[in-house]
Amino acid sequence: MPSRRLCLALLPWLALAVHAEQPPASLRAAYANAFLIGAALDTAKINGDNPRASEIVARQFSSLTAENDMKWSAIHPEPDRYNFHPADAYVDFGARHTMAVIGHTLVWHNQTPPWVFLGDDGKPASRELLLPRLRDHIHTVVGRYRGRVKGWDVVNEVVRDNGPEVLRDTPWQRIIGDDYLDHAFRFAREADPRAELYYNDYGLFNREKRARALRMLRGLIARGVPIDGVGLQGHYQIDYPPVAEIEQAILDFASLGLKVMITELDVDVLPSRGQIGAADIARREDYEAALNPWVNGLPEAEQTRLARRYADLFALFLKHRKTITRVTFWGLDDGQSWLNNFPVPGRTSYPLLFDRQLNPKPAFRAVFDAAR
């Protein structure tokens, strides 16, 4: 029989072993009185191809977003063909598990097929052709899910990162004009009068870009354009931006009378070059081994730093729970994250709450504990 002293020494390890076998605590329950907590997912997470992932999603989150399957290239790949099967799976999954579904995204300059901006003669489309085409797409997609999708990222990433101009130079802007934003929101409201309509963008913690976005949104509001909220993409670094800048962004956009959401949340622990916080998917940096330091796993010290960063972020979000209506992670687990290939292709990234084996990380516990 082991000694009493040995038994006492083993107690912490026995407790840890029992805790490890238990399912992780539920984030959706912990944040039920604060805001929706969600994740953007790929098809395998919700269609049954990965049952364990599906179970985690249903248990942990109160909202879900299609990472790619509702973008124009996926849902409307050809002029006369819509592919609704993957998007239907998200909406059905949300209904089965009492989750709010967020549609992402109706208007974007990326992941839009080239045919959208061309006429039948192969030349650039005219405003008279593109505007009805936009209306038809929005009415068809939003109308299909009328009453089943809580809100839509109607327009995505149209504010310039730099320079004096407000709007990014895109085919939408060149062909239709600046008022394509107004039309997109109005078309969405026509298609589903009860759905919330959002503008979504990255880097809005940057003061200069934030000023341009605020100017654009004030213009929409002044013109009576139906917009309900703004998504502040949370593509953060382990040590940037300062929490104070994120807080100022929350306050500035809330001052417009708009709902504020933290969207696309992840924390990049890897070293990077170039403009920090620029989440434009066209951005690319060359691979170097020094930029991929933890191929075989994230060291314990870095796990602790990541957990602390998430704890600080969620302390801020909870401070503004009367303003923030949703926080959405951009992915479920590290293996799924887009940061494995952005801005440097082929890296091993660790930005989320679950590891590649779908086990909760210390960052998960930090987020859960923040709500307590």
C-alpha cells in the first residue's frame, strides 16, 4: 500500500488526468449572457465528414460562419448556375443546434468569378449590366435563406489600406461607381427585411484606416442606407495591436449607433515582415526558415503568451459587452487556419483555441476563465 505522503503527492496529477478525460467546458454557455461566440468553418466541420469536429462546434459555439462556401465563387460559379448544397448544410446545421448563422460575404473584390465583371462579348461589363447582376445575386442568395440567416456581411474590405482615397479600386467601384455600396445594402434589405446587415473589414484598429472607414459609414448612414453593424476583423499579432487601440476602434464605431462585432478572430504567434495587420489575401511574403520556428509544436512559453493575449482580448470584449454582439474565431483548430499559408505559404501556425488534434489549448482555458 502506498504511503499517505505519496498519495498526497499524486493528487494533483490524478486530478489533471481526470480533467483531461472530461469534455471541455462550453464557451457558448460561458458567454451566453455576454455575446454570441462563433467560428468560421470549412464544409467538413458541419457536414458529418469530421464528426468529432462537428460535435465540438455544436457544443462550444452559438454562431457559425461559412469560411468560403457562401462567397460568390463557391455559391454562384457560373452565370446560370448556383451551388447551394454546401451553404444549405451550414444553415441546416445551425438550425439543428440552435446556432445563429452568419452569411459571408455578398460583395467582395476577391473570390468573385471573372465572368461577373464581363459582358457577353468578353469586354468589361457596363453599369447597366453589372448592377442588375448584383441585384439578382443578392436577391437569390439572401432570399433563399430569408428568415434563417441572422445577418450578412454584405460588403467586405472596400476601404483602402493607405492613401487619401476612401474606397479601394475594384471592378465594382470602376464599373458601377461608389454607390455600389448603397445598392448592395438596399438589395439585401429587400431580400430579407429582418436580417442584420454588416460591413466587414480588417485593420480597423489602425487610426488612418479607421478614419476612412468611419467617413464611409457616416456617408451610408446619412443617405439612409440600411446598415446595422460593423465587423472588426480580429487578425491580431501576439503583441500587436495594443488593446487600447482595439478599444478605441470599438468605441468609435459604436458611436455611429452601429452594432459592433469582432470577426475573423485569430492571434498570429509567428514572426512576420511587411505591414502588420494587413490581412489582404493578395499579400505574400517569401518563405524563410526563420519565419517558421515551431514546426514541431508551440513551446510552453509561447502557449502561455498566447493564452495571456486571449485573456486580455476577452477582458476587453467583456468590458464592452453592451456594445459587442458577437465574437467569431476564424477557424476551429490550428490545422484549419488560413495563417498556415498567409502571408508566408507553408508555415506551421498556432493561432486558435484548439490544436491540430482538436484538443483545447491553454488559450481555450484563458477564454473560458475570462467569462467567469
